[in-house]
Amino acid sequence: MEDLSRLRSPLARLATSLVSLAALLLPGGSQAFITTKDTQGHTVRWDGNSLKFNLVGNSNNRNNLSSEALFSAVIRSLARWNSASLGAITFDYWQGTEAREFETSSEFDGRSSLYFASSATAPIQGMNENVLGITQVWYDTKTGEILETDIALNDLEYQFTTRVSDTSSFLGNTQTGSRPSVFIENVLTHELGHALGLSHSGSLQSTMLFVESPEQARPSCDDQAGIRSLYSRESEKLSLGRMQGRVLSPGLKPVFGAQVSAVSLAQGTVIASTLSDANGNFEIPELPAGTYSLLLEPYYAGAGSLPAHYAGINSRVCPDGKSFARTIITESAQENLPRLYSLENDQTLNLGTLSVRCTGSAYLAAVPQEDPGLDFSNSAQTTAYSKFPPGSTRVIPLGFRSGNLQIRSLSFSLYSPVSLKLALTDSQGNKVTTQTVRPVYASQSGYKNYDSALRADNLPPDEYSLVVESNSVNGLAYPAGSVALDSEDFALITVGDTTSFGTPDARAYTPNSRCTQEETPISYQSPKSLPARANGKSGGFGFCGSNAEASQGLPSPPLSTPRTLEILGWILTWFLPFLGVRCVNLARR
């Protein structure tokens, strides 16, 4: 007898601030990005190293979205996961309006479906004004193999559009009448990630981030690493490296649910992030060779945003039950110098034990209150964290240099509320001509990464200095800003030549600060015949439904600041019906 279970993954928004939130499937323990696992520890994924994903869509909607527009949006979203997986995921898509073949319900029927709430033939549990969409996954409880997935989009409360700049959560929101307008491909690409086996990421630039935001239509470094950890063709495996270790509290107890981010100094961005498991262990695969810094953070969405598998995550491991702080792994002798890890391809690097820090809040702990200042004049290549209050200008000695110079500043992508403007001066105080980029990434969606970079080639021998001007950034420019934005004005500065920290591996990730892949026009035609229905009900099946009574055990969010109320608000609005999950076996007649 085959057991089936289903997982719901709603994409919701916070009504009070119009921040859209994408709910999680059951996330994995020590694997990165985060892959989905059930309560038995099975990785929930489709069978095989490569996947042919068949999806059947019903185009009936009340958004006046044409069938042609929906078809094109779905194909583009599917094609992005094909590219992100390096071809391991292929697909076919059929679309129509007749409900018997193009189903408009999320019941198990042997076909994966996509439809709009306005055409649903049965009530969609959990669909309300705070939910953009719900992905439901049917899987074999004995193996974790996905058998069917169904995506419902909430056109009753939202206006889905083809305008790339439309979003419910970015510097205010766009409206169509009384309804928020949302670029449909942001939601489709995110929900398809769930359908393929990915859960949420806490990484700011990720398509699978726990909030809806601009640019989610295009998978980031973190998403690409995640999907390749699930599916990969033998011919396309890149033999990249991986890091593993264990996160402990100051009291030497395992930290369950610490977000661990691998910051690539060669690429100038977070390549991948994960959550530590119940024993504090973590592993991050799919990392190209180069130099890395590590950042530990609470999972700022809080345990209340996760299904039962992660109900035990706990960032409150400090005295008096307070959350641990955002922690940069630093050299013990100098707190502003991050510990650097050199990784080779095909290498598994054991990082040993990493300790979170306690400062009384959930925000940055590594930079000392009395910043000793920066001086890069004694080393050809170096990296350091420091505080940069908005409106301040600092001059940092770089010492005697010649040839090529590359300087990066990471602040925005680490949820620091500042952006740094960089300039180079010579020994006479004259400004040197350089290639300066700020923001380092910008797109038509309106998303900007306000990190900065400076490059100078063929410098004549001289004494140089770096001039840093700090500017504040509107908190609404950050995906999940109201939840995760730090209270400290900090940045990571790296100084070296163009190869000091390794060279970005273009085979693995496109060398930009988000790893966004180039897109080309797609010509696609659906097969004539609909896919055969899978048979998953031969004897009986398990049904995982919601247990509203479990809301009495709502886990506390990790923060001890006014932001706690913001997090608690959307947890109560959105997750209350989904917090407790009970499973029963049902006999099929």
C-alpha cells in the first residue's frame, strides 16, 4: 500500500505593510538552500537525478490575463529552472480552459496542475486576502518521492500582471483598483521552486526568500545551488566544493535553525545559505573554488513561520532567553577581521565548530563598539568589517600599490542599512580615475543591490587611500527589510587585485552579484496529447491536514525588538491555520 502526504506552501502577504510572504514547505535539516524534507527526514523531491516535469494549466481568471500571456509567463518560469539546473530539469506544459481535463482543484488526480482561485471547483483551504498563492505537494511518505504538485493563484484578491515592476512589497506597492498588482512571474517562479522540492531561503536575493519581492522571477545563486543539489545530469556536474560544520551556542549547546551563509569574496556575494539541524550540523554544497567568509544569523522569519518539521528551531540560546546575534565568524585576536576559508573544487572543507554570539539583541555582534579603524597599508590583500554611520566619510590607507586593484563593499546584501560610495586618491590627495559601480546590480523590476565595487587597472607605483562615504538606504528597498534589516551600519570591505580571492567560476554561476543568468527568447509548443495520469492511489494514502488547535503553541519569533510585532502579525494572519499538522491514513474505496 502506497502512502501519500500533501504539503501546502502558501505565498502570502502582510496586510499591514503590504509585504508579501511565501510560506514554506517542510525544510531540510543540514542541507543548503533549503531543500524540502518531511517529518521522517525524507528529502521531498521528484525521482531521479534528472526530471521531466509535466504541468497542466487552466487559464480561466478574473484578472483579464490572456491565455497567451499566461502561457508565455509559465514557459519563461519553467525555462528558468531548466537553466538554473543546467538542463537537469526539462518540462512540458499544456494549457486550456475545460475543467475536466485542465483541473481547477488541488486534489490528487495524477496530474500536476496550475489554476486560479476564481475558477476553483472546491474551496482552497488557507486561501484568503493575505495569500498570493498556494502550492500543494503530494508525495510518497515511505520515500519522499513527489507524485503530484498543484499550484493555485489568488486572483480573487490580487491583480496578476505582466509588468515586471509590479510588486506588493517594494517601496510601497502598485495597485489595480483596490487590489495590489503583482508581476505573475515572481509568483510562478517561486511556487515552481516549491513544486520541484525547494523550501525557503533566508538569503536576501533568493527567489525562494520568504517574502515576495522584485526579481524573484529570476533564480539567484542560492536558488541555482539548491536546485542542482536535487537534480543534476552526470554530464553537467561541475565537481564543486562544499563546506560543513557545526553551530553551537556560547554554552556549547547545538543551535537548531541558525542560518549559515557562505559569502564568496571572489564573486562578491552570498553564494548559498542553509539552516543548521537539531544537532547544530550544516552542509553547503555547490560552492565554486575561492575564498569565503561565513555569517551566522537567526532565521528572522521565526519558528512560527515553519511547519512542524522545524517547530523546534530556537535562536533564543543566550542568557535570559534572548536571541543570538547576527554573527560574523572572525579571527579571535581581531574582531573586525573575518576568518577566511579557502576552498578548492572537489573539496569537502570541515569548518569545525562555529559559535554564535550574544549581545542582547538579534543584530550584528562582530564589529566592536569601539571600532579600531581600518588600515590596509600592511597587506596586499585584506578584508575587514567596520561600522560606517550614514553621512560619515572615512579615509582608509591602502599603502604602496601598483598594477591592478579591486575593492568591494558588501552591506546591502548583508542587510546593513547603508550603502558605501567608494573613491581612490593618490599620495597627493588627487582623485584617481577608476571604474566604480554602485549599485552593483539593477534590473527593470526596480530591484537594486546597493553594494559597491571599485576597480583600477595599471596603477603607477604610489601610496593610495580609499575614501568611503556612507549613505543610508530606505529600509523598504530591502526584501524582508522590516523583518531582517540590521540596526548596525556595517560593511565588509575587501581589497586586493582581481584574483586575490579567486576568480568567479562562470561555468557554475554567472559572474554578477546575483548570479542572474542571461535569458533568450523561447520558442515552445505543447505536445498534442495531455500527459498520462500517474497512479498513486492503489491501496490507501496519507493525508496531512491542518489542525487549528495547534495555534495555541505558536512559537515565539526570534527578536526582542519592536520588529517582533511585525513578524507576529503576519504569522497570526497567515500561519495560524497551518501551524499544527496531523496525518491520518485513509482507506480508498
